[in-house]
Amino acid sequence: MRLLIDEAAVQTGAPITPASAQFDPFAPDYVADPYAKLRTLRESEPIFYSPELSAWVVTRHETVRNVIRDVARFSSSIVSDPLRPMCPNARKVLQDAAFNVPPLLVNNDPPDHSRVRRFMGTPFQIPRLNALEPFTRETVGLHLDRMMAGPQPADLVKGLTWDVPALVLFKLIGIPASDVDRVKGWAESRVALTSGRPSDDEQVRLARGAAEFYQYSLALVEDKLRHPTDDYTSDLIRLRDGDDAKASLNEIAGHVFNLLFAGHETTSSAAANTFLALLQNREQWQRLCAGEIKASQVAEEGLRFEPPVQARRRLVKQDVELEGHKIPAGSKLFIMVASANRDPQRFEEPDQFCPGRPDVQQHLSFGAGIHLCMGAPLARQELSVMLDEVSRRMPGLRMVPDQALLYTPNTSFRGLRKLLVSW
């Protein structure tokens, strides 16, 4: 997470086309429904330059997939860079806090990526993740107990999807459940800082939050170093065995810092998005409740249909040609996962929510190649458990009609902030 970078992403001589003027990821109509605009752009100009982002926008599934997998020509080093370079006062906040999160997984390239992935992935194995399933189911059950004992309508995000992924992740990492609200607040701030358009004053406030978030992660690792327990963070420290060549303590803290964002914020968003899509398709909800489709099938289609990570960034390492466009080295790309997941050249009737579609695994919501998300199995487990338990216990669940659906304006992340339901 290179928050201290200060270079602006500007490319001179890039072609300005009709799509260049049409694409504004902060426009209210795009925030409300990005898919209609992306469908039009994918059909008319599948690759175009966006002055708004100072980057080329890539929309077709095959090209998006190829870019993600091609680490020789496309670097992931800019994935977490702020969209708007940090102002001097915000940079000073981070410098004074000795903020130093090194490139690790999502924003790292080979060969160092291979070392980090191997080290961080060794304790992050299926048996440890599967052992969390009873805790996940119990946690979901407790949240549903509280919801069902309370008034109707209720907010499904606040009552279920907001907290559960964080609590499961905290159990994995070894963090007190009482810190959910604090960590969630930091995670939301990180979305605004890296993928939004904050003013200078907002950048300063968000930078303070990032510094606190980083210091929290450092303190956690220091505590686990002195008092190891049965959790993933302690496993990493034991695996390190005092050898910085394997991983430094700061790298472990940086990994925790990143997990405390990516490991729950995206799953919370995926869960809310999937419940919305499901409840807007009453027939599919009834099929789930009747056992005609599996919760895992609904979860996978939800990830394709309404991905929590809508776009990923890449830096062009050498002159390339993509679909007839010559793109020079040093250019930046926004590869639109949200568009790729609804490309009719890859998926039949892509704008239909169809759990059980045979090619759903071709979605790119978890990335691809060496950048396939390490936490994908845990996210799938959590989504399936939530869908399974809610459909079993609340078969009459319905959306409150005519409610406003709110999303945070930004370039890369999409998560419903509130979903009023009755049962």
C-alpha cells in the first residue's frame, strides 16, 4: 500500500474518444448502476482512455483475464495507490507515524511476490479455514437470533452481513471481537483514501486513520510475538522463527493490515450484494429455500453478478498492444472486473442472476493466476453459511419495497450500505 507516492498519473497524447467523456465512475447514475454504462462501453469501445482516471479502461473478459495473468508485462505495484496523490499535509501525517506497509501480495510482483505468497500461505490452509465453519455458523445464528427478536423491518447489513465476516476474520487472526467497529471504520476510510476523491482536509483525516490502523497491526504482531496463541498471526510468527529472510515482523504486520481490510470488507460487501440480487429474484430465493439450488451456487453467482471488487489496476511495464490499441510503457490500466463478469462473449445472459450456471467459475472476482485471492475459500465458506442459515430460518424474507439503495462512490469497491427486510 504505497500511500506515500506523490506522482500524478498523467499520459500525454492518449486518444480522447466518445467513451473518454462518457465514463465517470463517480457520477450518481454510474454509482447506482455501473452495469448499464459498462455494457454500452463494452459494446462500443471495449478499451478507451479515461482522462478522469488518467488510465486506460479495459472491459472485455478475455482481455481482463489475460492482463491479470500476464505479470511479465503488467505490474500490480499500483493496485493500492491512492487515486488522487496525497497532499503534503496528509503525507506528513503518514511520515510522522512511520507508516511503512511494504508490497506483499495484491500489489507485489515476482520474484518477491512468490516468497511472500509462499510464506503467508503456508499456515493459511484449508484445514484451518474449515475449522472456522462451526464458529461462522454459530456467529450467524446469534446474529439472526437478535434480528428475529427485534422489530421489523430490520437492516440485514447492520444485523448480519456487516459484522459476521469481521468476527470470523478476527477469530482467524486473533483479535478481540470488541474491536469490530473500530476496524470496520478504518477499512471504510481506506476505501475513500485509495479509491475515492477526497479533498485535502479529508485526506488528512483519512491518513490519520490509516496511521492508527497500521499502528494497531504493529501492536498486534508485537503482542503475538510475546504471547502466541492458536491463531494465524501466531502461526506466521512461529513460521518466521526469528528469520527476517523468511519475513520481517513489519511484513507480517503489513499483511495483517491488508487482511484487516481485504479479509472482511469485501466479504461483507459480497454478502450484502448477493442477498440483494437474490431477493430481487423471488423465484431464485424460493428455490434456495426449497433446496433446489445450493447456497454455494448462489454465493458463486453472486460473486459474478455483483462483485465487491469492481476494478483492479495495473501498470504497463513495456509497450503493448491490446485489442488494436498501442499502449506505451508507464501507462496505467483500470481492468473492469464488473464488466468482464457480464461479458456475453463469456457468459450466456450475463445480466440475469442464475445460480447454478455451468460456467460461473470463470468469473474474475477473486482475480486469476498468481494473483488469485488467497482468502477465496474462506469468503466462499462465509457466504454459503450466511445464505444457508438465513434461507433456513427466514424463508419469508422480503425486501422492503421502494427503498433507496446506497453505495459509497469510488472507482473500485461496491458494497450495499443498507438493506431493509421483513420476514
